[in-house]
Amino acid sequence: MKKLFIGFLVLSVGIGITAAQEKTFYIYKDKNNPSNHFIPSGWMGDYGDLKFNDQCTQEKASGSTSIKITYTAKKSQGQGWAGIYWQSSANNWGQRQSGYDLTGFNKLVFKAKGENGGEVITKIKVGGIRRNAQGELVTYPDSLEVDYGPIKLTDEWQEFYINLAGKDLSYVNGGFCIVFNADQAQKEQVIYLDDVYFTYDPNLKEEVKKTNFPFYVYADADSLDNHFCPSGWMPATAAQDLKLYTNWKENPLSGSSCIRIEYTNKSGTRWAGIYWQNPPNNWGSIPNAGFDLRGATKLTFWAKGERGGEIINEFKVGGISSGEYPDSDSASIGPVQLTKEWKKYEIDLRGKDLSYIIGGFCWATNIDVNDPHGIIFYLDEIKFEK
Amino acid sequence: MRKIKKVFKAGSLGVCLIFFSLFSQAKQMTIERNSAGGYTFFVKGRPFLIKGIIYNPTPIGSGYDYDLFSDPTKPWIFDGKLMKEAGINTVRIYSCRGADLRKVKKFIRELYKKYKIYTIIGDWLGLWDRPCPNYADKEFRQYTKKKVLEIVKALKDEEGILMWVLGNENNYTFSGKIAFWTSPEIEEIPDLYERVRKRAQIYYSFVDEIAGEIKKIDPYHPVALGNGEVSMLDVAAKVCKNIDVIAVISYRGKRFGNLFENIRYLFDKPVLVSEFGCDSYDAYKDKEDQDVQAEYIKFQWEDILKNTTFKNEKGTCIGGTLFEWNDEWWKHNEGYTSDWSVHNRQAGWSNGSYYFDIKAKDNLNMNEEWFGIVGLSKEKNEYGINKRAPKKSYYLLKEIFLKN
């Protein structure tokens, strides 16, 4: 798991770091500034949900302009997330050798604020353009991949930094990447970015990875503690059979929301299930994507059925294996017959290898053991515990 | 059953090793556990790594009812030679139920005398019977036990016998994935998952009962519990007192992941990977791919070896029996006899761990008729059997086995 330490410091507008005094490599200083590098050309996911303005003059942390990004969270392409990569040359997904050797830098700094406060950036990435859509290594892969997030913004400029100490920056094509998630954003949001640059900090030490428990798969729809994404709909026909509401407000077990799942057999496939994956749609082809959850002894969750009696054949942790980088293990319980009231369940993880988990949670069932018209059930508080 | 505990002190190494001898006959089979928790299988006093293959050499045109032991062409005479050349030292037979046991004896004897190849004899414990087996049914249990013990009695004195394996993937019946069975006692349990665990308890108790009876007749060969993956082994650990080895069936792609450590945690016994492998057909590209099969088997065997005491003091694995010797042309449409002469290219099931062809239609990527490391041709050889065409994986295994 990449849990990077981030320090932030609330700055008054206008008090910026003087680039001239430091060794810096700018991604964005001001519109058309000659020191800018990388191009925000790599639009991903629900790209139709994004509006991008890199010469915003209404808000700026320093200089004359900032970047304004509006994320509508409408899921225009049905992905539930959207993002932009700043690439070393336009639309370079690893096919051209235009990346920079940034050896000697150990820190990425950026400033950000929200329009109103409360806006969520799901992830900031440095590097990570390594595989194509087929999961094959690209010709010129980034030499590092560092993720940070999520971040909840305020309506004031804050400076953030990502610790890159000890990372290999010898080839950086994806200099900066920002990702939003519709569940976390909940609604349209506007965020601003400014003064994005690499620098060197002699006091920065290499990050030691540490996982804190409980480690949530799902707490509430908008919780920044959530990990994994319910992107693995199974089988291919599942979109006809499933409706997933991750922000169901009626009678959650705790907090503001729970998950509601409606399952019918419209496709005739007779079975369905959903994997919570990291990152979304990772069936095992993406390197360095698994969370290290060693130390957890169980996964607990709460579930209930709309009527009681609904049968879920299997609840599972791990077990994704369709690629070079599979889950390090799997564990499951089932079948489980749900009750009408919330009930806690537990998957025993003792003796399991949890060093690399990409499939944080999964359920699967079939129509033959259930009401032929379908079932509705609810989940909440899904978490790994010590 | 006689159990002897021996304590050896390896003074020159300065290490004290404690060995628990599971079987007493020094000239036969013993399994010893070292102080690091590793297991070593000894045959006639020498460490023995099971470099095995599953053997069911169904000729082209024959099917599930093929009786190997009555086959006048005796394919094992020819195959045994090829196996020996490749360093294979064990064959695993799924079942010899219903066969003429005198002929089975002869098969075991010939393979051993001619090629020093041992035989592991298994029994399905009724898994594929119709009607489905009911392990809660007293009569079924008695009948099955009687049949297994008849086999053990008849074959136990053959020098070529290595081990008995009880069941295969019978644990998949607990949840009803295959061959569902139940009883009024089970149905009274309100919690569905507890019903599954109750079935496990009933089944494993039954296996243990047979294992105990086998030991009364034959204390010299280990008795293994066949199990599909690791599911329910925690239940087995609680009820099985007479099981010596876990014979695990595992298709996890290139590597076995945490399989060995997990079994150590659930039911700390020596592990035989009794079924593993890879087919040689790429269902996505719709063409034969011997390279991929060889690559997967290479990684799988390396992982097995890494988990034996030959390479790692803590190793719990005593070897593997690869699925399988030759392609079997009847398996895709097993009920359609005309198809038994066709080498079907259609895949029958899906396994994402074999991701090279998982993008095949409906994700069906496992080609059951292409798991052999030896291909068959319709042409017959001088022994009257289908000509053998060793695949790349055969030569790869030969290289690995002869090196180890």
C-alpha cells in the first residue's frame, strides 16, 4: 500500500514559495509560463464530466493564473471516475520516449483549493503510465508510480507535498495526475490547482509503509476512509442484472449511507457478483496496485435483506487472479442467508497471505437459490480489522 | 498402526533435528517432520520427491468407460519407458474400482519392475456415482468402505504401491457445487454456512474412518486426503486422526501462492499437489500453444520444489502429480461417443489464473482435452497404441526432473 505522508500548510493568498531560491521543475506556474513542463492531455474515465481551464484568473495562489477543474460527477461514460494525466508530450501513453529524467528531485509540491470547501480529490499520482489497456508493459514506462489521496479541500489555498524520496525518477512521462470519483464527490465540484512543481528537500526521508486498522472498504459513500472500488461486475452481462447504490440513505447501519444492491436475472445468466477492486477494473494485470493488509485477522461487514431469507452464495476477500499481479490469497464464507435486520458477518483471515490485496471484497450469488424475481440486499461497514 | 518417534541428533551440524516417523517400516515409506516444520518423504530409507504424473491413457475413440488395466495393448509398457526417460517416478491412478484387481496388480508390478515407477492408487469415494453419493447415508458409507478396503487388501503388498488417496474434489459437494447431498439432520440446521460445515464434518469423518481401517490392513503406506483447494481443511483437521498427507488439487495459474503456508495453518500435514497443470490450447487465439503450457508447468514445478525440504527446511510439500500424461479426446463431450474421436478445441470451463487466454468467448479458456504433456495421433505405433507425440512440456519436465 502506498500511504504517503503528506504535509500541508495553510497559506495566505499571495505568499508563495519563491521558485528562484530553490531547485524547481515546474509543471504549472502560470498559463504559458516558459518554465512549465508536461501537458494535461491524458483524459481518462468519464472524460465528459470534466471541464478544464488552465488560465483561470478568478483564483490564484501566486502569479496571474491558476487551473480550474470542474467535475460534474455525472458518470458520462459510465465509469464513476475521471482523471487527467499531465504527460511529457501530448497523448503519450508510453509509446514515445519524451519523458524527463528528474533524478535529484524528491518532492512534488502543489497548491489546491475548492470553490466552497469540501470538494474531494480522490487521488494524485506521479508517474504510473506503465501498462496499456491490455495490461502489457508500454515501450517507455514511467520509472515510478506514487499515489496519494484522497484529499478533502477547503475554500482556502493549501500547499501539499508528496514524498518521492527513494523513488526512481529517472524517467517521468506522467508528471502529475489528478483523479476524481463520483461517489466521493457526490455532486458537481470545482477545484483549483496552482504552483505544481518538483523540488528537492534535503530533510525528506524515505517513506515507511504502514497500514492502519480498521482499514475500510466501505464506511459511507463520501468517506475518505474507503478503499477499493465496486467496479468488478460479474459476469459480462451483469449490467443488465444489477443495480448498485453506494449512497443509500435509508436506514444505514451507521453513518450517513449504506450500499443497496438489486439483483434480477434479466440477462438469463443466472448468477452475478461484484468485486471491490483497486484500482477500478483491475483483474490482476496492474503492478504495484495491491494493498498490504498483513496484520488483519478478519474482514467484517454488516448485511441485511429487503425481506429476509435472501441467499448470497459467497462473500469473499481476494481471489482475483486473471493476470501477472493477482491477489496474494483468498478467503470466503457462504452461503449466507440474510436476515431482515442488520447482522454482522466475519471472514476469517488468519493464516492468509494479505501482502497484496487488489480484490478487497466480493459477493456473488445466483438466481436458483433465490426468489426468481430477484433480491434486494444491503451492505455496510465493510472493513479489515486486526 | 504402529507409530514410532525417533530422536536423532545431528551433532556435527550442531543442529538438533526431531523426526516423527509416521510409518515404521524402514524399508517402506516414512514421512519425517523436522524441527523447522518441514516434511520429507522417505522411500526405503531415502528421501523421495514425488515427480509424478496422472495416468489415464484413454485411446482416441474410447471414453469414460475405458478400462486401462484390461487393455491388451498395455500402453504403460510404452509410456513407462517415455516416463522413465523423463525422470517421472510416480503415476497417479484416479480409481481402479470395478477393475480386475489381479490386472491392476500386474500393471503396478510391471511399471515398477521395468521402470521403477511407483503407483498412487486413488478412489473417488463415489463422487461421480449416479445417484449422487450421500456421505450421511450409513449403507452408502459401508458399501464404499468395503470396496476401498478390498482394493487395499488386494494391492497393498505390491512393491510399486506408494500411497492411497481418498477422494479428489469431494469437498465441492458440501456447498452443492457438484453432487449435492444432505440429510434431515443437516437440514435442521438453520444457518446455511453451518450446514456446509456439517457436511464437511460428516464427509471427513467418513474419510478418516476408512483411513483408520486401511491402516489396520496396511500400516506401511501413507493415506492421503484428496481435497479441492484448501476449503474446509480446518474442519478436516478437527476430525481426521488417520490422515497422513493432504493431496490437494490446485489450479492457480503459474504459481501456488500461499497454498502451502495456508495448509500448514489449517491442517499441518505433508502436502502432495495431486493435480495441477496447464492445457496446451489457447482458447483465445484458437490454436495450440505448447509454449505457454511449458512455461506454466515450469513455474508450477519450481514453486512445488521451492516448498519441499530439498530446497527449503520448512518445506511441507512432498511432490506433485501433474495432470496429465496424454491428451484425452473424449472429455469435452463425454456423453457423445462420436466425439471421442475428435480432438475438440472448445474450452469447457473458465479459470482466470490462466490469463493468457481468458479473453476467449464467455471466458471459457480451459481446454480439458489438451492437458497432456504427450499428444496422441490416430496412427498406431508398433505396440498398437495411438502414436505418442511428446509436447514441449514433456521435454521441459525431462530437463527439470533429471536435474533434480
